[in-house]
Amino acid sequence: MIVKRTLRQYGYPPDMQELATETVLKQAELIAEEFALYIGVFFLN
């Protein structure tokens, strides 16, 4: 996974990688939802 590889590349502590990965994925989901709503509003108007 790209997130885990990036965390390792920048020396993120291995015991914190799982939580960091979950946080990044949750943030990506929220951004995707907002983007989908924006696109939906854009195309409906």
C-alpha cells in the first residue's frame, strides 16, 4: 500500500503505522464524499 510505504520512507514509527494508515484512509473517504457531492451539484445545475 502506498500509505504504508510512504510512512516507512519517512521513518514513521512501525507501531504507529496502522493507526496512521487508518486515519489517512478515513480522510480520503471524506474528501471523496465531498468531491462526489460537489460534482453532483455541479452537473445538476
